[in-house]
Amino acid sequence: MSIDMQELLSLSSEEKRVIAETLWESLLLEDENDSLTEDEKQLLQQRFNAFENGKTKLNDWEEVKERIIGNRK
């Protein structure tokens, strides 16, 4: 497999989103070596749909890390 990661990273946000969405959908369709239960697949699809429809707030990794570390203090 020959993929130029720098070329991918230089794509526009919209182009990256389309590629990510296409890859995600292809993973959902693969049945080989599939270890997810039907309930897990359904939950992931619901979460992805909520993300796609703008109903999910995304968090920056630094914010998430701070919440996790902050809860330990």
C-alpha cells in the first residue's frame, strides 16, 4: 500500500471529511474479522449519525485529558 500521508494531510477539511466518512462506512460494511456485536454496531452508527447531523459536541483531546486528570485530583 502506498499512501502519501503528507498529501492526505494537505487536503481541505471537506476532502478529509469525505475520505474519513468513506473509510468509516467501508469498515461498517466489512464482515470479515468483525468482533462487534450488533448492539455495538448500532450504537456506533447512532453516534456517527449524531456527529454527522451536528447533534454531538466534539471535544479537543487536551480538554478531555484535563477533565480526566482533573477528576483524579
